[in-house]
Amino acid sequence: MDIEAALKRCPLFSGLEDREITEIEAISASKRYPKGTSIFSEDQEAKGFFVVISGRVKIYKLSPEGKEQILHIISPGQTFAEAALFDGSTYPAFAESLAETRVLYFPKESFVNLIRKNPQMSLNMIASLSHWLREFVSLVEELSLKDVSARLSQYLMDLSAQSGRSSERGIEFKLDISKSQLASQLGTISETLSRALRKLRDRRIIEVEGKKITILQKDALEEISLGIPL
Amino acid sequence: MDIEAALKRCPLFSGLEDREITEIEAISASKRYPKGTSIFSEDQEAKGFFVVISGRVKIYKLSPEGKEQILHIISPGQTFAEAALFDGSTYPAFAESLAETRVLYFPKESFVNLIRKNPQMSLNMIASLSHWLREFVSLVEELSLKDVSARLSQYLMDLSAQSGRSSERGIEFKLDISKSQLASQLGTISETLSRALRKLRDRRIIEVEGKKITILQKDALEEISLGIPL
DNA sequence: CCATCGGTTTGATTTAGGTCAATTTTAGGT
DNA sequence: ACCTAAAATTGACCTAAATCAAACCGATGG
């Protein structure tokens, strides 16, 4: 994807004039990260924020024993670390590229100035932060109040809604990340995820072939995602 | 606390002129909730947001089986539900008064207009949302990566830092909520919290007398909060 | 074509923490 | 001060999920 296209479909910059987009592009720097590169670390000074142009970035926390909790996976057109610029002076988590990734980097100073001068961008930023907040509320809910099967089912429902195609057997789609990364996003480990997938498969609710998932019984999957016991 | 004082110490309105504060007060409505009253429910249409003048409000989620996860407890001078106005059309959680509570209520329409017209308020709002976001990151981290003892220890450390007074034995303070509410804030249940407190007491790290806590070994408590096993 | 190295699956076992039930303590209302 | 109801504690038990260990893919590069 080219830079201008990515900026234009980024919610943070929506509703802006072309000349404003150009101005924005001017204060940014393009950066490239090979797969598996650290973009920043927890507690590092937050000197800027990022827009993903291509590739994927995971934002995550680590426990002292090394267990990983993915907070979010950022796709092209999405921003990350913007909140770190406005509260505290450090990044609150780690960021690492999941694939070869291109980003635009906006240094704190010039970006904050931009926001100050541009009321539309302030409102976009408020909307974007509010959206993030709702996602986190939902993540907390899932981690605290739902079991692994329910979290997995919810994830499959969401993914099928956004990228599923219906076939003869049911709704079909591909997992967009590895299963161990998925485990870490669901707040569990690969072994447990593997067993949860197997349970769904044994009950003929889904089919699994590598990364390809077919949902055979959408209603059953939804019930499980709502916490009706397996 | 009187209304103007509460507004003035509310971060959302900081840096505003007195006449602006007056204007803000004009679009708000004062409401009163006896202890234990529902202020709004999850999925209810978000028609406005709130500033707490006096009392306390808990924001929480419920599982289908009725387990409660407190997301935040709001104290005087703090706002809540502001994000709901800018993303989606419903409240993402429940809100209930923990004590006799006075709030100012701002209808969505007029508040959004206010924000649009007032760049300083936009920036305050961005700061406030960013701050919430950081808190949620930390909540997710604790729920997913730390055990109950670590979460409890962290909570006690935080509370002692903001309201502790040092005595001969150690740092002394009072829990600001009931233990069952604390359990629900830590993502556990009262029985488990009770046992976690007992373990700390048995090891002479803290003393507990009702709501009064004395931290005897701050360093040990900190280690536990960081996840060094008990 | 084979060796290799993640990622994945499976089984056996352990454990933190939730559930259930009974008791004790505390706090608010009259 | 007393009575009741809610909150807190304790014990016995159970379960979901983590841990440990081993085997099993499937892609990648020599």
C-alpha cells in the first residue's frame, strides 16, 4: 500500500483536506522493520507514534516468567502508541513486527503541535482513543469473566464476520496469525488453545485444517462465546 | 464538595476560564443517587456522561453467572462514561453508586458541541482518555500475567503510596472499599482474597484489623507484587 | 531428498483459584 | 444496646488451565 492511501484510510486523518494530508506526511518519517524486530520496549521513552503502512505489529506485555499477553495486533491503516504521547512519558508495552513492516513515524513534538492546531484531528483522536478503550473493556471482560473456550469462540465469530466466506459446509476463513500468537492474544498458551480447538472440532462445531477454519454450527459457537457451558 | 470546586479540580476542565466553567455548569444537570443505585446499565443508550461531585461510583462488568469485575471506582472530581459518547452508542459496562452520590450529568449533544468549540477541552479529553487507556493496559497485564497475591500486593502498595501514614510498626492506611468489592476489583472472589490476605499476614508482611492495614515489610510486599513467587 | 527447526498436538501431572457449605464477625437500623 | 443482615473467614472439595515432557508435523534450506 502506498503512503498517501494508508494515511487517507486512517481514521485519525479522516475528514482532512489533501493539503493537510501532505503537511502531515511532511512531518513523518518512513521506517521499515524486518519480521520479528522490536519497534519499542516497555518503559522506553515515548518519542513518537506510528501508523502502519504495510505488515503487522503486535503490542504486548511480558510477565517476569516470560509469558506474553498480546494487547492488540495492528494492521495497515491503524495507528499505535498515540496514547503514550499524552499520558506519561514512556511506552506502556512492547511493540514488535509480526512480518516485514513499513510504518510512518511521527515525532511527538510536531504531532502534538499538529493536533493543537487542528480541531478535526483532535476529534478524530478522541474517537480513536475511545474506540481503543472499548476494546480494552472487552478484553478485561473476557480475561476475567470468560473461559478459554468462550474467548476462542468469540474470536472465531469476530474473524468470520470480517473475513468469512460461506461455502457448502459453513463459514470459511483463514486464521490471520499463528496459533501460538492467537493463544497469547486470548490470554492462554498454545497447548490450552490446541485442546480448546479440539473440543470444538470433536463436537462438530468447527473444522480445522491448519489455518483454515470452517464454522459448521454458528449458533452453537455463539452460545459458547456467551458463556453457556461447553 | 460544591459543584464549582469539583469542576475546577476535574482534569477535563483544567485550564479553562471561570466564565467557561460557568457555561459548562449551565449545560449540566445535578443528580443524586442513594447508595447502591444503578446509574446506567451495559448496552443502554449512552445519552450523556458524568462528573462525580461526591460519593463513589463503581464501573463494572458482569459474567452470565453473576461474577462481577470492577473496571474502575470513580471518586469526586473524576469523570466517567465520556468515551461512550464518542465510540458506539451504548455504555460498555454497568455503573452503580457505592455510597450516596452526587453527579453532574452532561447530555451528549451539548457536551459534544462544547468540545467541538473548545480546543483546550479537546486536549484535556485526549489526556484523560490516554490516562484511562494506560490504566486498562495495566489491568489487563495484572489479570493475565499475575496471580492474586501479586495483584493484591500491588493494590496495597498503590493505596499506601497515596494515603498511607507511617507509624512505629510500618505504613498504615485504611481500605477505601469493602473486601468483597476489592476482590471484584482484583478479578477474584472474596474467599480467595481472604486467603491471600491471610498468607501475607502469616508471613508478617502486613497486619490486618478490619479495614486497617499496616505494611510491615514494604520490600517483601513489592517483591510479591512484581511476581517473585510467594 | 533429507535434515532441521519452528509451530503444533497430545498425554500425564500439578496447581491456583473457584465452589459449596458452615461459622464468625461486623455494621446499620430501631 | 440489641437484633438482624450483610460481610468476612475458614475448611473441604473440584475444576480449568498451566506445566512438563514427548512426539509430530510442515516448511525451508542445504
